[in-house]
Amino acid sequence: MAQEYLFILEALESLGEDEFKRFKFCLPIIGLEHNSHIPLDKIQEADRISTVQLLREFCGREGTNVAIKTLEQSNLRNSAFGLQQKIASEHNQIIIRKIRKDYRQKYMETMIEEYQMIQDKNSRLGESILLTKRYIPPLIIKKHRWQEDEQHQIVAGGNKDLEDLNQREKLEYISIGTDRFFEPNEHGLIPSTVVLQGPSSIGKTITLQKIMLDWASGNIYEKFDYIFYLNCKEMKLIQTETSLANLLLSNCQDLKIPVSEILANPENLLLLIDGFDELRFSLDYLNSKMCSDPHEKTSISCIFNGLLRKTLLNKSHLLITSWSMAVEKLKCYLVTPCSFEILGFSPKGRETYFSNFFEDGQQAKQAYTFVQANEMVYSMCFAPIVCWSICTVLQQQYESGQPLDENLTTNTSLFVFFVTGMLNHCSCKQTSQKNLQCLSTLAEEGMRKQMNLFEEEQIKKHNLDVDNILALFLNENQYQEGTVTRRTFSFVHFTFQEFFAALFFVLEEKPQIRESGTDQGPNVIKLLKDNQEGTDGFLVATVRFLFGLLNGDTISYIQRSLSCKVDSQIKAILMKWVMVSATQNPPLKEQKLVELLHCLFETQDVEFVKAAMEHFTEITLSSLSLTVADCRALAFCINFSCKKHSLNLHDCQLGYQQLDVLVLGIANCLDIRITGKLEESAVKLLCEALKHPDCELQSLTLNDAGLTDECAMDLCYVLSEKQMLTELYLIGNFFTDKSVPSITYLIENCKRLRIISLYNSQLTSDGINKLICLERRIRKSGRRLIIIV
């Protein structure tokens, strides 16, 4: 109403003095007709502003009608018509704004309904759970530079950059909430494009779903009038031409959303683009046409090229998720993006996940304590997919009344237990066997053809029990193309496809649908060769699972649980491949050697590992960021070798946790060479390992390790008992003259010690002279000794 009186004032200000006097003369008369008594004495003295105030005071809501009729009665019909038009236009705008508000409110209510519930990966048809029950805020950090991370971090047993759980606890305090993605940067600029990167199944999709739910609930991003979710996996399947407007309308098919008006104000629009990496075969940076009209019908590639490069809705905001390995390609498309990295769960987040998963609080606490005690399994729990898998396995144990299984030592054992449990949970053994065979054949075909999305025809070709098995291991997606509905399928996580593909090679009986025949020997050899020659890590996890599936206990469990026969010839093929890899010239690249050690670790077969390690004499790794999982595999292989080994770790960044597991194999080494900084606590662990009665150490190198006098005392005391020790290299450490007595004690007690190097330490001339005198005295006794200072 206030706006209407402003319009009246504008109309009065446009009148001449005589016209204004006529208006004031007629105003009380018209007012009386509308039951409004405006005092004559006040009207006579009123100026234009005072007249409007009198109208408002004495006429209220009727003021505009009184003003219009008064203008007409005063023979000022043009002014009356103009005022009437302005007021009508304002009324229309109010109605339009209300309609827009109603549209937006209805859209938000629809989004709440759509995103508040999700389906668990193993839920039955119709079962769903609150998103807030499954969503745990992940660790998210600002990415200050573009990086590529490894594709198979989950299978490797932990995030390579964040293996230290203490570091994750520290990161929890600086983790960025999803409500802060579009905050001003250090220069005060608000980003229009944000990239959220991370490995597969780290929680990117559910994070976007939570953003949708929070926005629709009015909790975050109130500055955006609309947020739309675009799933790249679905978009890639659209083969007919379409427009961005139609894509957005597909998000709200049952609503009459004013899409043209929404697109007319792109600065108030946020688009969530989920899974850029899914478009890797659709986008072409050099050749693709870029769309600029949101209503133009064109290809999906053109639409996304336009969005990413800001030729389409250039003032809109984008939040894009992508695998870390696809980020380098994404750089080519974006204009000044802001990048964040999602790191999965913090230790506190893992505990919360377990607490939310189990309805019984006591079971939740027991399950979390059990998993926390298993360091390897717990280290994998930064990934939501791993937390879900483990919780599902343990829940099955609770439901069966059995104690929690303590044999989940490898990824293979975890997946075997989970898969067999779920198959038997939904069907009889005969059906489970058939489904297992069909899933493995489908997965192998996908790995062979490098695909992870399957058409409905492929599912039918592999004779999968659609009603039963899809809800367990496959996601189903439906897409509308005109009047035709397309169905496609993918494994709930790529790791499951890798696992089932490995199963294909070990199962003796298979459906007769494999194009290249059933002789597994050549197939396995080709798999191993492709993996060794490949650089993208595509087959790494499949090969690890293949080794793990040949563990004797695992074979027995599969055969007993699912009545499946395992091909016994595969084990011999793998052993021959290990032998050739170990003795090839040139030697295996260091990263490939680590992969081989992981494969041996997955077997948990002591005899197999003993036979394999016969072909290794020295293990040398340089400048690698070894994870706890890497060190565990290395220690396992060395520990169960029949022969003593030389271990050379040059600048491999070993922390306490790495050495904590690595020391399990150190007792079986004749020669240990570690170059690079060591924590003092890690040195104490090393000393404890060297005390092992089976340790026959002959040579030890700890160069540039940052060893202090206290470390020297501990180390010399332990080494003084090693009568096989002949060489000791401690170059570039922080030894002062305080270390001389400990070093002297070591030299006098280790009768076979021939060389000790303390070069580039912090010894004074006095300390050096004492060691030189010691060397001369020992030489006079007839013992060969060289002290390098």
C-alpha cells in the first residue's frame, strides 16, 4: 500500500497549481462518497505531501480509489488514467512475485521429499532410510593447487596423504563446511565455480544430496533462488538433442516451474554437476561446439561445454564433483575455479557412522571397538563405502548370533565375507551360485572392455536375477528419452566390479557366454600382463583380489558357502608370473614391486609367499610415500621369507605408524638401509625389532635420519648384541661428543664390525680425536676397523 501512495504523490507533483487546487476542492466531496471525512481546514492549507498524508490517514485502503475518482472529477483524466495504470501494474507485480514465491516454495518442498530419504545399497525394494541418518560430514579442505591422486586409494587400504589418524584429527578443526563453498576468497572475490574432488565413493554424491536437502529446508545458501542437480552419469546417456531448460525441468516434472524466468536471473541460480569424470568420453575441448542459449536444443556435450566455460548462463554458480584423476582435464574447461578436496571421514566421523548404522547402541559400540582394534580395516574406514561394507558384514554376524569375525585382515577376506553373506541372505545356495557366476562374468566383461555402465540387454545376456540381485550389487538408473524409458546398470561401487572380475578367473564353472572361450590360462596371463604394462591402475585391484581369492581358507569358505568350485590351475600360473617378475631384466619398477608385495599379502598364504620370496634377494624402494598398508605388505613378505633379505628404503618418508608395522619383518633382514628423517619414537621401535633373537643383522644404514645422542645410546646398546654386524653407516645425523661413549661401547663389543661411518655429524675435534685413538688401539690388536668421521 505504501507504494500506491508514492504513485499518488508522483501524480500530484505532476499537476500544475490550478490543477492541484481543483483536486483539493473536489477531494473532501469524493471522500464523503467513500465514507471518509477529510477536514476542510486541513485540506486548504495542505501541500502535495500533506495531501497524500491526509488521504492515507482518513481514507486508508480506499485512498487510491478516492485519488483516482478525484482526479477524474477534477477533469484530470489523463493523470487519473496514468495513476490507475501504475497501481494496476504494481498489483500485477505483487501477484507475479507471489506466484514465483509459491513456485519456489513448492519446488523446495518437492526437493525435501525427494532428498530426505535414500536407499541403502543392500536395501530391499521399497526400503529407504533418512539421508541424515547415513550422512556424516566429511573432512573437506581447500585445495590450493591442482593435484592428481591415485585411483585406487580404497583398495590400497587408506588415503596415501592422510594415513596418520592423528593428522585427520587435526584436520577436523580446519575442515570446511558445505555452507562455506561460496564464501569470499582471500581477495574478497566470491567464486562462481567450485570443484569438489576426491576418489570414487568418498562421499561426493551424498554431499551434494545433503546440500540439496539443506537448501530446500532453508538451512544454507538462501541467496540462491533455485538449486538444480544434474547427474552426469544420467546426462551422458541422453543421445537426443535437448536444451538446458529441458534438463532443469526434468528435475521437477510435476511442477509448473517458470524456467524462463529462473534462467533470466542466473546470478541467483546454483547448478550441482555431479560426476564430471562420467563425461570423459563426451566432452572434447578442441572440437565441441559451445552452447550459449539455455533454450537451444543441442547435444549434451555442447550444453556442458557451455556451462563449464561460462558461455551459457555466465553469471550462474556451479558446484562440480569429480574424481581426482579427472581434475587435470577439468582444468581445461573452467574459468577461475575454486577447488576443495573431500577426504572422507575423520576418526570421530567413523565412530558416528557406526553409531548411526546400528540401532542397538551396545552393538554399535562393540562393532566400532572391534574394527578400531584391527588397524588395517580401520585405516580403510575413511571411505564411506568401506564403513558401509564393514557395518553390513558385522550386522550379518549379529543377526546370525555368531561372534564378530576376527579374520577380516585383507580386502579380499572383507569382500568375500560380505558378498557370500549377502548372496545367501537373499537366496538359496543354488541361486547364489548362479548369481555369483553371472555377476563375475558381467564384471569381467566390463573390465576387459573398460566400461562400468551396462545396458539392460547386457544384464539379460548374463542371466542376472533382476528382482533379487540388483538391489544388492547393482544400481539401476532410468532415463526418459522422448516416449522411451532406458534402463542402465552399474555396480554399487567400482571396487565390487573389480572383485567380481577377479572371481571370474578363479571360478571353475561359468555360464557359456564368454566371447573368448573358457580356457582361463591365457585369460589370466593377459590380465597380469595388461596390469603390469598399464600405467592408469585400472586392473590393480582386480589382480590383488585374484591373489587373495586363492588363499586356502578363502577357497574353502567360498566352496562351502556357495558350493562353487575353484580352478586349482590358477595358483600355479600366479606363482610362475611372480617368479618371472622377480627375475626379469630390467627389474620391476619400484611402484610395480610394491603392487606385487600387496598381491602376496592378499594371499595370506605363508607357503606361497615363502616360495615367491625365494626369487628376491634385495628389495629397494626410493622416494615413495609408503603407506601403512604398503609397509604391512612389505613386512609380511619379508617376515615369511625362508631367506634373509636386504632392505633398502631411500627417502621413503617413514613415520611411526609405518615403522610400527614394518618392524615385523625387520628381524628377517641381513642388510637394512633407511635414508631420510625418522621420528625418535620410530627409532625406538626399530631398536625393539632389532632385539629379536632371530635377527642376524650384518649391515645397517640410517643416513640423514635426524638421530640424536639419545637415539645413539639406544641404538648402540641394541647393536652391541649383534655379533654378525660388520657395517654401520650413520651419516648426516646430530651426534655430539655425548654419543662417543655409546659408540665406543658398540665398537668394543661388536667384534666383527669392520666399518662405521659417522661422517657429517656434529662431533667436535675432541670427540673425533677420541674415536681416531680408539680406531688405532683396536687395529693394534689385529682387528680390522675403519671409522669415518
